Amino acid sequence: MALIESVCVYCGCACKLLYEVEGNKILRVLPCKNDDISDGNPCIKGITINEVCDEGRILKPMIRKNKDGKLKPTSWEKALEFI
């Protein structure tokens, strides 16, 4: 496991973050205490950026036919019509 200091990829402020990495996966994101931009208190979007960089992230619209049903891929048109 490695701890890598880098900037947040969420917005253009470039807050420093510490990425706890193992293999090719970000396990956890920690605040960087020596950051002049965020004073060591980055926003929630930066601290949780690893959740949207996950391979398990949904990349297309999904619809469930009923409450207990399994999510299935659908088109954007059908998804927008459904909601």
C-alpha cells in the first residue's frame, strides 16, 4: 500500500489530497494537512472522489421493474420517460 500526495481531480481549486493506493485502486482519500488552499479541510466531493473512480460505478441508465427486481441497462430515452 502506498500513500500518494496529489491534487483533487474534482474542480479547479487544486486542493492537495493524500491517496491511499493499493495496486491500481484508490482505497481511501485523506486530507493533506499542509494544503494552503483548503487548510487541510477539503470539501466532501474531494474526500469521496474515490467512490466515483471505482470500476463498479454505474455508467449508463439502469431501471428496476419492481422494488425487489434487478437493475437492468436501458436507453436514456426510456430512463427519462420512466422518471
